[in-house]
Amino acid sequence: MNFMDYSNQLNFFTNGQISRMRANFAPGGSYSSYAFANTGYQVLGNEAICTSASYSFSGTLSAGLGISWSTSNPSGLSITSSGVATRQNGFNGEVIISANITGGSLCGSTKLSKKVFVGPAGSISYGLTTFDFTGSTAGAGVCNSCGNSISVLMKDYGNTATYVWGPPTQSGSVSSGANGRNANATLGPGASLSIPCTINNNNTCKVTFSFYNYSSFYRTIVYPNPASSDFSIEAVAVTDMNEVESYSKTETLLKTDDLKMTELLLLDEKGNVLSKKAFTEKKINFATDKLPNGTYFLHIGSGESKIMKQIQIQH
């Protein structure tokens, strides 16, 4: 510890006294054995480890002082007396690496620490959501309203590390790209993407990402129409964006993040609600045998997406 780092104590001394005391406690000074460093020293090394990596101390120790290494989880990450850390038992997660400074006239010991990630690790972002991951698999379910553009950032495995993305497996409308530690993708409604990333830096680790956009466009088909004893409404998912464009020219598509939250209301010509249901299944039946002949309306609503269909009842 450098006792002169406490600025609130400096008012007790003249500038000359402060300079002389700092010189005495600095490396090579008369009292340097009482302190190992001035501020700014740190543990140097990679932010993340696939299998093994070397760590070092950024400063120069005063005479009589020594350094030893330890980790917060030796069963997940061991470290040698020379600072070589090695992943153990396929562990994935965070570990603290510590350089312990002891010896000389130092009172007790001083510890410098660095948090590292063991195994595949990074962060995933979409919309307003960002979260960290560790392990050989990761992913997220996204939606149009919560954000369907995804960004992945791998941890830093060192200047010589390479990040190999792919090959991807995808369905539906997907656009994606990768550059170094970063990858991004945009998923259309109902689309999915699976893509691996292999990190190489003298040793190798791999993570496979799986993403799915659970939003969808649906055609809503009513039959028979005219109806007698009953009619059905069926939701047919449209996941190809070219088909979405094509169908949108002739009919209104239902757009929803959750089909089961879509409300179905059967109304008479005066706007009275005769029956209320939801898309608990992709096909829903309405009984009409007790309704008089005439014109009725089926209101289909999910959030801002609303559709009205005209139904004729003929017995």
C-alpha cells in the first residue's frame, strides 16, 4: 500500500515532505520494502480462456517481495506458480484469478485480481435486452415487437484468437453476417437460425447459437361461408416474406407475437357480442345453428392487428 495515495491526509505535510515520502516508498526508495507498488498495477492476460492461458503481473516487485497465484475455483480453473491457468472438468463460467504479493517488510499480503470467463462466453443483445452467456449452447427467442435483430459479441480470447462462424442452418427469412468476435442476424416472423462459433487460440472451444422469432403472420380462413350449423376459422402461418408480400395484396394478414392471445368476437349487425373465443388452437369452431339467417361479423384482434370478416348464416 502507498500511504501517500490518501489525498485527504496530504494537508498535514508540505509539498517537499510529500515528495520525499513518495520517493522513499517508491520502488528503489529507502522504504520500498514496505510497499510493493504504487497504484495502477494489475493482472495481465486474456479476458477469456478456452483451455489454457498465461497471466502476469504488470509491475516490478521490490526486493524481498514474492508473488503467488490462485483462483476462486480451482476445480474449474487451476493456475501454476508461473501464472499458467488451465480449464478443468469442462467448466464454464466466471472465475477470479488473483496475484498474491507477500514477503519483505510488507504487513500481511496484497492481492490483485482479474475476472476471467472460462469456456465459450459472450453476450447476446436484441431490442432492449442484453444478457451474458457461458457454455457450449446459447440462444434466444425474439419477436417483432420486442426486437428481431440480434447481436452476438464473444469475449476477448487474445490478439491471436480467430472466430470461425458457421455454417448456419436456417429456415424462413433470415439475414446474417459475422466479423471477428461479432455476429448479427435479423429473423423474419417464424424464422429460425442455428449457427456455431469456434474460437481458436492455441486451443479450441465451441458454442452453438439457436435463435427463433416466435412472431408470425397468419392467413385467417373462414369456412364454410355461408354457414348453416357452424363455421370454422383457421390460422395458417406464413413464414416466407415473399409469400407475405403476395398474400398482402389480396387479403389482410394477422400479425401477432402470440396466436393464443388473439381474440375472436362474433357480432350481429348491431354490434352485439354473440360469442367470444381465442385461438387456443389454430382451428376454432363457432356454432351457428341457433342463430337466425342474416349477416354477422367476425372480429379478429391481436394488439394493433385487427381484421373483420363478414359471415352469412343460411339455414
